[in-house]
Amino acid sequence: MGWYDRYVVPRMIACACGCKTVAEQRRKVVPFAHGRVLELGFGAGHNLAFYNPSRVSEVVGIEPSPELCARAANADRPAGLSVNLRQGFAEELPFDDGAFDSVVTTFTLCSVRDQQQALNEARRVLRTGGSLFFAEHGRAPDANIARWQERIEPLWKPLMGGCHLTRQVGAAIRRNFTIKTIEGSYFPRTPRFMGWAEVGEAIAS
């Protein structure tokens, strides 16, 4: 890992993922997490402020970046929220099958090394009937915007820590889960090539 990836990318990700527009998407799903919760790619800990301690027994977070782990350790959170943050990868979760009641993934599936393997692991550690809460950005439904995403992505990925613009969100989740709710929209005041988001809940059936 070079200097840029170690020192610049974590700061850029923390800034971008902490903006008001992204926070509004987080607010749509994170407060509904319940029971023992696993958060994939918790980054700088921006989701912690949105968890409801009366619904959650524990939040366990997985994040590959040690720099972001350090930032998350000091992130704001409500009083009484039990948090256990670990360094690791979404594709290799060190947990037993069915160990969690909820899994939360927000703006993470775009940058994991293997999106489908991460979702396979999420399903494995989620109990049957448990919920996957997601807020992710990805491939736009409009063909002309998707073409621009394809052109820009080779330049975008190395600058933004491996973030993909063209990964499909809903289709990937449907391979492992039953979609309960899903809504898609473009971020306001954001270039459309980077602004398509899908938010919802899926059930481990």
C-alpha cells in the first residue's frame, strides 16, 4: 500500500462519506437495525450516531483500513450503544453462521474486493429471517449515464480507494436475499455519474 492509499484515501473517504447528502441516506436505514448488528465497512464510524440503543444489543463493525478504524474509535455515538470495532474484510467474516439479527452496509459494496462474496458472507452470518439494511451507490438505470460511469470508472477507482461506479446494487442483493423494500434516486446537487443510490431492506429467507 502506497502513501496515497494509506494517508490520502482514508481522509477523502471520511470527508465524502460524512457529507450531508450521504448522511440523509444513512438515516433512512440505520435506525431500523435491531438485535445484534454487524456493520460491513464502518469506515470512519459515520453510522454510529444513527443507531437506536433501545433496539440494538451490540454493533460489531468490520473495516479493512487501520486509519479509518482509528477515526471510528472516536466517532460520535448515542449513550448506551455497545460497539465492537474490528479490522478485517467483508469477504472473510470471522463469525459463526447466523450470529447476527441485522447486517448494515452503507456505501461499502462499491469498494469491497468481491461484492458477491461479501454478500455471501453477510447472508451466512445473518440468521434466517434477519434483515440486511443497505444504502449503496452504483450503476445508474439511465443508459447514457451508465456509459459515462463506464468511461470514468478506470480513473475513478485508483483515486477513491477502489470505489466502483458500475456495480449493480439491487440485482446483487437479490441473489442472496429477498428484497422487502427498495428505492432508488439520484443524490441532489451531485453529478449523476456518481450519484445513483439504492436504499432499502432485504430479508435472509
